Amino acid sequence: SQLPFFQLDGQAILKLSEGEIAFYRSLFQMMDAEFNSGQLMSNDVTRGLLHALLSKALSRYEGVVSMREGQAQRGVALLSAFRELYIADIRSIRSGIPILHRKISDYASMLAITPNHLNDTVKKLTGHSASQLIHNQLAKQASMCLLRSDKSIAELSYLLGFEDSAYFSRFYRAHTGKSPTEFRDHGQ
């Protein structure tokens, strides 16, 4: 029950070659014959064959998973680097510098990858596109500014990187369900 392929979050399917299929099939046939033989030690022999089958499957499983984990680790590192870049852009507002809205291609270029690779990796790991992550973070930053600042919405919209406060209002409503004024007046 402790083997990784029996866990709910484990990968329970192994793609086998023809040779591996023949090997596992012969193990199952031997276990079946031994179990049905009714001989004195058949339970011990069946248990030994089952142990051999599970050990072989585990060695195959760990090889596949270690390859996937290497890919996943690279993806997580890429996501982390991307997040640091866009968070740094958004944090510029703390110094009174307007937030710079970059294109996904700009971030991809900084990370020395293609925009498609960046989007695919981010989507696979988070379920959101790269631009959705940025917009969600920008909406959170806007909410904090609306709650903590006494600047006008037009001033905040400029600091948040929007040249047009009407566009900022549409953006904010699309991401929060409230206008900036409604959010500021009624809080969260």
C-alpha cells in the first residue's frame, strides 16, 4: 500500500514494451498456477512472485517518474523566475514608480525562451496563462492600493500602469466584479 503507484496522486499506468508485457504476463501466469495448485508452500511462492512483480514495476516506475520530476523541476524553476520578474515590475509602485506593463514576449526574452514555451509551462503548472497570472497579481495590487491609499482613482490608475482610468475601471471590474469606486467605498 506504500508503493507510489498505489497512491491517489501517483501515476498508476506504465507504458510497457512488448518484452516487458511478456515478462509481466509470465509472472501473472506463474502466480495464478501456483495459487491454484494447492500445494503446501504455494502461498509463500505466490507472495514471492508478487514481490518480484511489484519490485520490477517499482524500478520501472521510478525511472519514468525521475524523468518527469526533472521536467517538472525545470518547469517550476521557470515559473519561479517568471514570477520574480513580473512581481518586481508590480512592486515598483511601492517606490512611487508607475508599474510597467510588459508583453509576455518581453518576459520570455528575459528568460531566454519562446513566449509559447513560457505560456505552455505556466499553464501546465498553474492552470492559468502567463498573462492571467500577471493580471491577477495586478488586480490584487490595485485592491491594496484602493484600500490603503487616499490618492484618487485616476492617480492610482496611472501608478498601476494604466494611461486611461476608464480602462483601469473596466480591467478592475473584470477581475473583481466591482468597480474601483465600489471596492473603495464598501471594502472587500
